[in-house]
Amino acid sequence: MSDSLNSTGHDHYDELILRSLTEPLPEAVRAELDRHLATCDSCRAQLAEWRGIASLVNAAAQKQAFTLPPLQL
């Protein structure tokens, strides 16, 4: 995200976007983020980009998991 957006208070939403991808947000925080996303094209684009990255990482991890040898105890 550009420095000009970060300097106007988007750091908070940057953090919430990332947290929303890795953990459930409290209901009030989720509602705050949703309200912001409804009006901010930049943050919606950032969320879409992070979701795409997460999807690619997950797919690669799944593929790698299937190619590992069985665990021997």
C-alpha cells in the first residue's frame, strides 16, 4: 500500500485485513472492517490480493503435503 494511504490512517485497516485472513475477528471489529471495505477501493483491492496470495500458498502446501513420504514412528 502506498505511503500516502498509510499516513492517513490505513495502517489500522491494513492490520485488520491481515488479521481477518488468519483469525476470526471479534464481531464489532469485523463490522468496522466491513464498513470500511464498503467505501475503500484500495483496501478492497488489498484484501483481494492477500486472499489470492493465501490461496496460492495453501494450494502449494496441499500439493507438497501429498508428496511427502509417510511418517514412520
